[in-house]
Amino acid sequence: MRPEPALRTASFADAEQLFGMARLLATSATPRREAFTQVLADILDDPNRYLIVAETDSGLVGYLYGLTHPAFHANGNIGWVEELYVDPGQRGTGLGRRLMERFEECARHTADARYVAVATRRADDFYRAIGYAESATYYKKDLR
């Protein structure tokens, strides 16, 4: 049995592997290297943003990018999962659940978040299986 991937906070040294996974995750846009590098720097510099990676001896096999922010309707802070990627070879092993639980813990304990929300196109069954309920419809308007 292979050991569980270790979870840790990402660093700029993870940029190359994160960029590769972000490109695999993207469905409606293609991440560009220059923009990715700046976004990564912004994420790592903001204490309200969380970038958690899953690592094995052979490299990164997943990541979660989430953030916390205040919301009037929640009477406090909420957590938002922006991106969750798990390598196909790790799917079904509980890694996605572990990444979500780590973010939930961060959101709860460091930001006193009331709840965590996520929008998804492809993972409805996964989120239901880990206790999330459908709550809203997601809309997007391209500004460029």
C-alpha cells in the first residue's frame, strides 16, 4: 500500500507543478505562464488565501486553492473553494476529501468562517458525498 500524500502549504518552488495541474483543470480558459506566475505570487502573499498541495515522493498530486472573505448574508466570513485538482491516479483514494477538510479547518480556525461554498461543473457527486448540498446557480459574465 502506498503512503498517503502529505498535505502542506504551497510555496513558489511549486510553481512548475502547479501550473501543469492548473492547465489540466481549466475548462473555459487556458492558463498563461506570465499571468499564472503573478497570480501565484498574489495568492501566496495574501493571508486570506489558502493554497494547499498534496505531495508524494514523486511530486505534487493535487492542490486546493481557497479563500475567505466577509459576507453580509453570512454575518461574518465565508470560505470559497476556487480550484480543487486531484491527479487521476489519486482519485477515489480520499485525497480530495482530505484537501477539502484541510481547507475547512483553515477557514474555520483562522477566519472563523461560517461555511464553505464551491461552484463546480464536473464534481457534483464528489461534493455531495462529502456533505455539501446544492445551494445556488453559478453565473459568469466575461469582461474581456
